[in-house]
Amino acid sequence: MNIYDIAKLAGVSIATVSRVVNDSAKVSGKTRAKVLGVMEEVGYIPNIFARGLGLNSMRTIGILCPDISDIYMANAVSYLEKNLNKHGYDCILGCSGHRQEEKEKYIKLLLSKRIDTLVLVGSTYAGKGDNPAETEYLRLAAKETPIFMINAYVPGENIYCAYADDFQAAYEVTAAYIRRGKKRILFLSNARSFSGDQKRAGYEKALIDNAYPVDGALIFYSEHSIHDTRDMLLLNKKLEFDGVLATEDSLAIAAVKYAKTKNLAIPAELSVVGFNNSRLSICCEPELTTIDNKGEILCAVTVEQMISLLEEKVQPKEKISVPCEIIKRNTTDF
Amino acid sequence: MNIYDIAKLAGVSIATVSRVVNDSAKVSGKTRAKVLGVMEEVGYIPNIFARGLGLNSMRTIGILCPDISDIYMANAVSYLEKNLNKHGYDCILGCSGHRQEEKEKYIKLLLSKRIDTLVLVGSTYAGKGDNPAETEYLRLAAKETPIFMINAYVPGENIYCAYADDFQAAYEVTAAYIRRGKKRILFLSNARSFSGDQKRAGYEKALIDNAYPVDGALIFYSEHSIHDTRDMLLLNKKLEFDGVLATEDSLAIAAVKYAKTKNLAIPAELSVVGFNNSRLSICCEPELTTIDNKGEILCAVTVEQMISLLEEKVQPKEKISVPCEIIKRNTTDF
């Protein structure tokens, strides 16, 4: 039960419920009575009432990620939980998946838990980045609690974002491939997302700046497993490439396995670069050159800003961009 | 603030606080007044009072694991969160690390959150399995809320355990090595734990049953990274082995990398088996034979038992043992 449900049951807007809770004079007596009646009926305790009861802050942070079994997200949540706990905050975790409906449902659910702030891990919450309607739910939620986004940027009041400069990193790798004489560079990506789109934009910009064509055939999306992605590449017999920029390490490993099946020498005949500098990148053979997108720094910045806001009322920065680092291993010769 | 703190502040036992909360006649008027006074002072609301206030269950499950950045645990928490959420329960997550003090602190903290049950993921919570004093904190906590353990067994009222039969799996792999003529089988393990000790016991039993010596030099503990473990094995020049049973996939990958550095053919000269069937196992080259310890089934059984308890008051089973499965890939010839 949260403010959304109360508004719906009382047949009024969220703003009206908020005014009743905050004892604003702008609400008619009749409306006020109706809203309070619904609240009593369902046993809803808004934050402000809780405060009156001496319960104040529950010192609880809501953390939402699409999938905690993803290594990048597990590392982020691990860092956040450990460091927020040091500051005396507990974490409620939600795993929403990538569907819009589920993302919205989970945010409402976490908001109903009297959380102090909400952290969204992963660029899926920013939608595809080209449609503001897709992120309207965040601006709505930010009216109730400060929102901190990790690895995404969404403009809005009370929304604070820390993200890696994926565009620049993808640009640099693509440019390095071109300097090394690579002719056909495959952009290998999973789902479209804010972060994926940044990487693709950096890749395309580097091609254009070097008078290379942007060839749609070299943009390959796969949301499948390592083995299935390898097999999809193998089946696509007309697809030729001598370099791969993958938007995450598991896709890069699929490309390494593709090279092994085709007996291509790495890095001479096929070079491969992944993203995330995950533990997977040191498991494969040869070990993977990968872009470290500084998940830990993004989390550290987020915790720092959040604690300053909660404890000292310091207004956080709206956006903080952190440069990536290319970790050079054995799948490239740069 | 929880029942432990109240007991301490009032200078009485937890049992006494419990009796006061439950309005038992066995408490003197003076003691009752003292306990209630402390409760009022600190604003403590025990579950039973919450019930009286109509707050009843918060439909919240506490989940504790030592380290959510561990792939096995991240997968377990992912499964638990998704399926508990389907039943209308939210999850509070804690990551305690492996130190006894921290484990105890976190359990108290989660108990203070008015959780419906507590799930402990990972065998670290069972201690080393040979000292009941190490698990006394769990039996104490189980007086307040049902405890469900995943991949560990601790005897005690209100403690319900689901675990993989690691002993049997380690026994079978070791016996298979012996049948294939392997002479020196390395047991490669990280920290000692309930699960690690089961694996070692299975390994040693298979050696003994086949009239092989149990050689302490072939029992190798490393809590270090993949590269550091490989290097430790390389530095240990007198250590010779032709088979490896590793207690987790990352250690097995260290052994694969050791073989590569030493130019040993896998599996002919060195065979390697990991544990967990994690994503790492398909990243390395050759891909890893590994023991699937059925984390998802353990979680499914746990959710099923928990929901039956919470919704239908069905008493859960004290322990459920699930057989492992050997996933055969390219680091063994069986």
C-alpha cells in the first residue's frame, strides 16, 4: 500500500494525497475526509505520520537492479550494501527484470517501504534514451524520494546520476582498431539500453571520423548465451570481421570461441575487446582485453553523495561522468 | 533495536523479555515494569505489539549471504528474490562476510526488521561443522524467527536446511579419477566451511576405499585470486599431481592455467574438475568439467517450504539433501 494506491482508492490525484498528508490548506474538508478515510481503512502509514510516531527514518535504502545474477550488478549491489551498512543503513533489494511494467511495479513497491532513497543499478531504467515518456515514471517517483542512478542518465528533479563515459571508451577502442589496420569491426551488443546506445554512438563516431562506412551488417545484437551467440556468428557465413567491440565480456568470450572454432589467430586475425572487466575476462583463453567501466567508483560516488544528502542535506550533483579504462590483455595487440 | 538490546538495557535475559512481550504470568510485576519501561524509552515495537497495531506481518524476508559478488550466491539471491516476490514478500539483503562477529551482528540487525523468516545462503553460517558453540547464535536467533539455511546443515529447533550432497559428488569424482589411473589427486579448496569439509570428507573416503594414501601435501588451500592461486601452485615445485578436485570453479580455472603454463595436456596429463557449474566454467579453455550442486533446486525447495509454513502453517522438514550432478566437459576424459 502506498501513496499511489491511496490516490486510486480515493479517486484523487497523488498530489492531493500528498497535500492531505502534509496538512495543506489547499484541500477541501470533504476531500480530506475521503482520503483520510481510505488511509484508515487500509491501515496506511505515510512517512509523515511515521515521523509523528517517532519512527522517522527507517534508515533503509531501496536498491533496484534488473538482475542480481548479472556479475556487474552483483558487484555493484555488494559494494552499495557494504558501504551503506557502514553508515547504518539497511538495504531492501528488488530485481525487476527489464520490462517497463515490472520496473514501474517494483519502484512503487520499494517506495511503499518508507525508504530514505532509491538506488537504480543499470542503464535499463533510462529506457532507450530517446523517448522521455519511457522515463516519466522516474520523475514521478523522484517526487517521493531522492533517486540515485548508477550507469544511466535521466534528467529530472531529485534524480542524481553517476555513469561511465562509455561513448569515449568505445570511440577509443574503435579508433585503435583502425590505427592497427582493422577493416571490418563488429559491434556486438545485447539489448538496447542507455549504456548500449552510448557505446554504439562512440563506435559509429570513430568510424565516421576516420572515413569508414557505418555498415549495418556489422552491428550484431544477441541476448543469448555464450555458446548460442558463438553459433549465431558461425551460422552467419557472409559476416566477415577482423575486430570485435562487444558491449559486455560474455559476448566478447563468444567471439573468442568463434575464433577458436574457425581457427582464427587472436589477435592477429581477429581482435576482441569486451566491456566490464568482469571475472569472466580472466577466465577465457587468451585472456580478454576489456573496458573497465569503473562500477566501483560509480558506486562510491553514489554512496558519498547519498550520505551527504541524508546526513548533511548537501544537494547532490545531477550528473557525474567517470572515464573508463582500457585493460589490455591478450586479445588485442594494442 | 531488538529483543537483544532490550534484554541488555533492562538487565534481564532474552527469555524474560519474551515472556513480558507474550504477557506470561511467570514474570514478576517489578521485572515486567522494568522491561516495559525500557521498551517505551527506546521506542521498541515487538512483533506482537505490531500485530496489535494491525501491522502484523511486514511480508518481508531477510536474506543474508557472506558476499553477493560471489556468482553462486548472486544466483541464489536472484532466485529467492524473484520467487518470494511472486508470493508477495519483499527481501531485505545483508552481506555479512565470513567473520563470526559480523555474521552475528547482521543476524541481529535483520531480526530487528520485523522479518517473517530469515534465509542464510552459504555454508559459512554453519561454521566448520565440528564445534556446536560456533552455531549457537543460530539456535538463539531461531527462537525469534524461522531460519532457512541453503547449502548448510545446523541442527536446532526452527532451523530448516537444504543442501547438496557434496560428500557423494566429491567421492564419485575421486573414484572416477582412480579408475582412470590417476595417481596423485590434488584437493584444491578455499576456506574451511561446512560444505568444504563435506567435499574433503568425500575425497578422503574415496581414497581410503581404494587403498590410496591420504597425503596432506595434496590438500591445498587458497583463498586468493585465479592468477595468484596459479602462481602459488607453480611456485610449489615439489608438488606433483595428475588430477585436481577443486571446491569451486575459479580454483579449477587456476589449475587449468597452471597446466597451460607448464604445457601439460588437459585432460591426459592433468585432469581438472570444478564445483558450482558457474558461468566461469564455460568461459575457460578447455571448458570445465564441474559438479553442479543444484543451487536453484535448493532455493526452490526453500521457497516452497517457507511459503507452506507462512501461509498454511505446514511444519518444514529439518533437512533436505539434494544430489549433485557431474557436468562433463573437456577437462576430464570421463
